Amino acid sequence: MKTRLSLFDTTLRDGQQTPGVTFSLDDKLVIMDMLDKLGVDYIEGGYPGGNPTDNELFAKERNTKAIFTAFGMT
């Protein structure tokens, strides 16, 4: 029996929280494309409403195989 491993990437949110790192909208779109080509199953885009860049990202039409998700505080 094969077990499927699903990959969930948080680079667009967690990576941006690294001191000195800021992603523009174009940066996030390039990173999303790279993650999608890598085969990541889920791409977390951050928190819609959290900042202008994330607002723009969530408003963009996406054409990825990966499921695009929002951060949800728990």
C-alpha cells in the first residue's frame, strides 16, 4: 500500500517574517510558480487583509495545480 505525502508550504508568510526579508507581489508570484512547478500540494499565501501585498496576491487570478490557501490563526 502506498502512502501519499501532501506538502504544505508557508514560504510566502513565514519566509517573509525573517528579519530583513520583504517580498513584493512579483516576488510572491515567482515563488508561487516555483513551488507549483516543484509539485507542492498547498501554498499558503499569507493572511488576506493583513497587508496591501497580501491583499493584491489574494485578488490575483491564480493558475496553479497547487491549492492556494490563506493563513488562519488558531
